[in-house]
Amino acid sequence: MASSNTASSNVLVGAEADRPEVRRIAPSDLVQALRQGWDDFAAMPSHAVFLCIIYPLLGILLVGIAGGSSLMPLAFPIAAGFALIGPLAAVGLYELSRRREAGLDTSSIHALDVLHSPSLPAIVALGFLLLLIFFIWLAVAEAIYIANFGYAAPASVRQFAHDVLFTRAGWTMIVVGTGTGFLFAVAALTLGAISFPLLLDRNVGAAMALATSIRVVVKNPFTMALWGLIVAVLLVLGSIPFFLGLAVVVPLLGHATWHLYRKAVVPDPNPRPDYQPRDRPRRSAADFPAALFPTWR
């Protein structure tokens, strides 16, 4: 029981007791973060595509399924909801930017070094929180549709588009849905803008990471609102056509978010040792079958 309580405490609090110090940032810092993010993407394009190619493919798949079923009214909420889980989807990109900044090897396999992070339980916990927000958003979006059009599924895509764009109920759904989606986006941005990069960088725990992300937003409301607008615009542009542009937009935003974190949070004066696993020496065929047992010398 004691060990379970200790583990839960580490997930929430972490080993670092001091609160990270946050800075004021300006719109010029956003421009610089985007430039640095593009520099990372240019230096590691194959890694970024490797990490994010499933993102546009998943978008095509989900919207395709929705287009031919009763889930059609949720096609746009599903696409828009990607922004809510974007911080989680970009964790591997943060890791690559962290490694490049530290002068470490940035081979694509190191994107998976997140799995060796001491903060992995806290990262998973925050990931579940964002996924919960995403699914709540879908439930709310469905409720908004039902309130305006009832439980009957659209007869066709054409009929659905006509009902949404040329009826009073459709415009009511657009206005209410956009306003509600905006609130969900603000919540996701406030909770996830800084928390995931912070967890990769410092052993602070999920609660401290969330609190620090909120403090950054509260201290820089205009700049972070502008950042949210930039993210939304780039995601919309990346979704045209067929979400394929997200293969560039998502890695760009992921790398840029790491650099934004660096500008918004004062670095730890006593950084923890790098958590990446040691590189194993190459073995030849002559080592078989000893190579099957790494503890043997």
C-alpha cells in the first residue's frame, strides 16, 4: 500500500519540489519559436514524417467512416478535435528537439526514448486527460447536433451540407458548436501548451506540469492566445486537402512548442541526467547464440 501511494505521489508531484519559474514572452518569441521549429523540421524531416504520417491517415480514415455512416455529423468535430490531443501526439517531436538542443543523436529511433523517461507515468496521465477532453467534446458536439436536428441521421452528405449551411437550425449549430469548441480548445491549450515539454525536461510530476502551463498562460494571456490562433490557422491550412498538410504542420508546431517552452520557463539550474538508454554495441553473427542473452559477457 505504501509503495502504491508513493508511486501515485510521484506521478502527481514528481521529485522536484521547487516550482519552475515562468517568464513573460512576446509575439516576437512566437515568431522565433516557429523559426526554430522549422529549423528542427528541416534538420530532421524523415523523423517528423515518421512520427506524424499516421496523423493525416487517421484523419482521412475517421472522416471517411463518418461520411458513410450515422457519424457524419461528427466528421468536423473529429477533425477539429485533433487540436485537443495535439500536445500528446507531438511528444516524440518534443523529444527530438530536446535531443538536438543538447547535441545528442537525433536518429528516428530516439523519438521513442520518451518511453524511457522518468516522467512517463505523468505523461501517460496527462495524455489520458487530453483524451478525456477530446471524447467529452465529441459527446457535447453530438448533443448540439441532436438538439438542432434530432436523432435521425442525415440522408446524404449533400443533404447534410444543405441543412447545415442553409437552415436556421444549421447556423444555430455552427454558432453554438464553434463557441463550445473554442472553450474546449482554450482548456486544452492552457493544460497542454507547456506541460508535456516540461515533463520531458524536468521531474516535476503531472500536477506541477499542469500548474506551470496554467501559470504561463495566465502570465502571458495575449501572447498565448495568439499562439492558439496560430496553431488553429496552421491546422486548418494543414487539413486542406485531405489532412495531408498535417504531415508538415504537426511536426512544425511540435518542434516550435519545445522552443516556446524554453522561452516561457526558466531552465533548471541543476538539470537531471539524460534518460536515454545506453547504445548497445554492435554484434556480429559470430556472437550467436550469446547475443540472445545480453547479460552474458
